[in-house]
Amino acid sequence: MCTCGGPAPVRRFLPELIELIINGQIDPGEVFDLTLPLEQAAEGYKAMDERRATKVLLTL
């Protein structure tokens, strides 16, 4: 799936992906390369903007 040049239709695929995660068929953790507490969400966006991170996982 590639939506090059446009937004990804995330909501369309979300139910199927959640099911795969729950069943242990895929590990979403492999996508994230930076983990920050929720309070540092702004830093996460900054890191992605500066290309220091691809995806940020925010934790409670």
C-alpha cells in the first residue's frame, strides 16, 4: 500500500490492523524508533520534523 503524495487512509485499515496486533500476528513496536512520555509529545513532533525520528511512541 502506498499513498505517495497524499494522506494515508488509516481509518480504512485500522480495524484489520488492530485485530492482527491483538492476535500477535504483527508487532507495531517495530515501527517506532523513539519513545517519549505523553508530556513530551511536542518534542516527539519536533524530532519527526527534524528527521531525528520516523515514528514516536507516546506512553502514559
